[in-house]
Amino acid sequence: MHYLRILILFLFFTSCGQDLPDCIEEQIDEFKSEQETCKGAKVEKYIFKEQTVYALQEGNCVFDAGIAILNENCVTICFLYGISGDGYCEGLHFVDNATLDDVIWEQ
């Protein structure tokens, strides 16, 4: 009986992970493998213009690192900063108009 309780608790806690769209999980897996040695790399979930978006921020391995903003369908809606230094996404300053919902991964 004791082992059954442990098994039930284990299954409960391991099933409480991120509920992400499949294409986002694939993008994150690819991004993590590209950025595995780059400090500062991270993936964050935001609410922007009443939509869930995902920010894939390149780490220090890239000289002019930027942040790709993807919607739930894995479409890149904008690329922030990088070589251009532009912080606008769809006509709005992203930092001022987005709300951080979750940090999904960081190096």
C-alpha cells in the first residue's frame, strides 16, 4: 500500500508540467540544443495583445543576440533587439505592453 501511494504521488507530480503547443515544444527543444552553452539564453511565456506568445532569447554566444517572439502557432511575429536594437513588436514596445506569465527554461 505504501508503494502505491508513492507511485500515485510520483505520477501526479510528473504530470504537472508545462502544457505547451507541440510546435512550441519542438521549437524550444531545438533552441535549447543550439543555446546549451550560452549563458543568458532563456524561453519565457508572455501575454501580449491578449495572446500567449513565447520569447526565445539568445544567450551570450551571439554577439548581437536578439529575442524571437513566436505566437502559439509557431509563427515569428517579431524579432526584438539584435543588430537593429528595435524593441517594437506589431507597432507596440514589447517590454511596455507584454506581461511575463512564466519562465519556461533558462541557461
